[in-house]
Amino acid sequence: MDVTFIGGGNMATALIGGLVARGVDTSGIKVVEVLHEARARHTEQFGIVCVETPAEAAPHGDAVVLAVKPQSMREVCQALAPHLGDQLVLSIAAGTRLADIGRWLGGKTRLARCMPNTPALIGAGISAIYARPVVDANQREIVRTILEAAGKVVWVDDEALLDPVTALSGSGPAYVFYFLEAMQRAAAEMGLPEDIGKTLAIETVRGAAELAARSPETAAVLRQRVTSKGGTTERALESMNADGVQDAIVRAIHAANRRARELGDELGGN
């Protein structure tokens, strides 16, 4: 597999590192990156070809991964367009729709788009992928291979679903960190040493998530099994319910979904 990454930031680094760890030949990986320091770092770390412009990277192999900031996407696509053939183009940028990417690429149609999240930086991410119908089975396999290098993948059959994906899993790590902050604050207020409070909070979230992943039961059932009548957990959940915590979380995720749609409109208007 030959793949060119346009942009060498954290997410591209995670994907490249995962591919290399899985035994992908580094001679088939190129990076286009404007920052000299980043090019030097990739060359030293992975032994791959790193260049400054899309023209220098041509031909771009089987696939091109657009790993740049959404605000830079139009300019990057326009610089890339003259050097593309019939290869797949995969965007990992949040918010930017394929209709706009295709337009900026001069009518390119073999396009896919995904929404990864930051745990991909340690190989524990989750990415949702949408590919246009013209993307063939071999190209879908390339997409899967690239993204599974940083975690699990799911496919959606409607690009519009990537907005709720962004709200749920793209932004989701921040929700978990927010909850961890609250747990650690409570631990400190109750007199636990900072390091012990942090460890207890993190390992509780880690273990609960792993239990939910392995169990055939719903999260609601698992919660009920932890909640003894008249016990400490019941008292805590009664307090959360009185404060409308679950409803507030649901409203927050809907707000993120609305903002994802807005960003798509804003970015596509350029």
C-alpha cells in the first residue's frame, strides 16, 4: 500500500506510527508538511519521505490522506488537485464535507471521510467512516487499514451521520475528562491525596468502560446492578437525577451536533 499524508500533525503521526507498527513498508509512506521541524521529526522517527509541497510528493500512490486543519482544507485541496490521479482521497478533518472537498479538488469523486478521536494517539481510538458509492472494495479496504492502525472503526452509510458521530465520539473524550475532573475534585474535597484520587478516578472509568465493552448487558442494566437499595450508589444517583445530570449531558451532545452542522456550513461557504 502506497499512501501520502497531507499534513504531519498528531493524528497523522498516530496513523503512520500504527501502520509502521503493523509492518507496512515505510517506502510506501510519504508526508507533505510545510514545517521543516515536523518533516525532520517524521524522517528521523519513521524513516519516511517528507516533502514540503504536494507537487514534490507526486505521484501520490493508492491513497491520499487529508490531515490538515479544516480552515486550511480549501487551500490545500486546490494545491493538491493538479497532482492527483484516480486514487482515493480520505479526509480526517472535522466538519469539512465531501461535496466541498470534491469541488476544491476540481471534481474528484473517489472520496471518503472519517471522524477519529484523540485516543487514536495511543492506538485506542474509534473512527466512523463514510465513503462515496464510487469508492470500490479495494479502496475501502485501504481506508480500513489506515484507520485501524489507530484503533477501531465503524462504517456509516450517510455522510450526515458524521455530525452526530463528531458530537458523540469526536468530542466524547472531553466529556470523559470533564467527569474525571469532577471525580478528582470530590476526592480532594473528601481528603484523599491527589495522586490516590487521580488513580482511583482513572482506573474506575477505565474498568467500567471495559466491563461495558465486554458485557452483553446495556449500560442501564449494569448501572442497576451496582446500585444497592438504600446504599451509597443509590444516594449519589438520586442526587444526580435531582440535578438533571443525564438530561444535561444529552442536551450537551445535541448542542455539539448542531455546532458540527454549523461548522460544515461555514467551512463549505469558503
